[in-house]
Amino acid sequence: MKKLLFVSALALLLLVLVIPMVSASGDYDDPALCVNGTWLLVDAAAPAGINVTVPDDARYGDQTAGGCATPSPVLQKITNVTEGESENLMKVVVDGSQASTPTITVIYGSDVQTKKNTGHSMTFTLHIR
């Protein structure tokens, strides 16, 4: 009987510890945005902490709106998007205080940029296709 109580208590403890970790991981899934047929991925940042500025004539959004041939590689979508004036540049600003790792990586096609997470805003500038 004592073994059963101990095992039950241990199982309950593990359950209490695991559930918050599983639900927290969704906050830091690597969010994506389809821009002109190419996926923009931001590694280890919460979607709410990412702001993207695309050119006025860019197609962006989900797979259909942005013209990507493949489905999104992740579940989270980047939703804070504004249109700017630059014809061929995209600006990605990441709030480091809303990131989960010591570095932030932004990927757009073959352009990969990584910066040390300072806990403050970090700006990435990418050439758009």
C-alpha cells in the first residue's frame, strides 16, 4: 500500500511539473510568415514579440496569401506585420525579452542571421525576393 501511495504521489508530481512546460512551449514555437513565396522563420521568439515590415507591394500572410508552395513549417504565425516603403528590404524587429534562448535566428530562404539576445529589441534586415 505504501508503494502505491508513493508511486501515485510521484506520478502526480511529474504531471504537475510537465503540464506547465508543455503549455509554455507553445508560446515560443518558432513563428513563420510567408512573404513573396518564401517562409520567414524566427527561431525562439514569441509571436507577440515580433514585428515585421514588408514592402508595400509584398504578398504576405499564410501559405495562400503569401504565395508559398509548401505549408507552413510551424504552427505559430507572425501577425504583427506592417507595410513599409522599401522596395526590396524586409525589417524584422524581435523583442528579446519575449524570447526563450540566448540567441535569436531569423531565416528567410538562404538568408540566415543570428544575434545574441540582449533582452532588448533586435533588428534584422533581409533582402526580399
